Amino acid sequence: MGDTRTLLISVAGTVANGALLATVAAVIIGFMMWGFGTALNIPGLATKGVQTFFGAVVCAIVCAGLNSWIAWFGEQAISIWN
């Protein structure tokens, strides 16, 4: 049972780290959209860039806490499965 729990936490942690990298990429893309929209005077692009940027920042904050949530749920699973 312990090996399965460790494997699930490891896989979930890897997925969480991948999600964190994707949100960092989204932050950079949103910042670029915002900058190009402002520099080229395209308000629609700048607005979408701001939304993408701040949405990605929120997602990055959530993804940063996922590893601790996964470990906590892994501990709870032991009591549920026993």
C-alpha cells in the first residue's frame, strides 16, 4: 500500500510541476500580448493580455501549493482505504 501511495504522490507532483511550468509560460505570453497591444495601440489585444497575465499569476499561485495539497490528500487516503 505504501508503494502505491508514493507512486501516486510522485505522479501527481510531476503533473503539478508541469502545470506550474505551463502557467509560467502563460504569464510570459500574457505579458507579451499586453505589451504588444499597448505598443501597437490595439486595445483588444492589450485587454486579453492583461486577463491572461493575471489569470496565469493566480493559477501559478495555486499550482505552487498543489504539492502540499497532494501530500495531505495522500495521508487522508490511507485512512479512507483502511
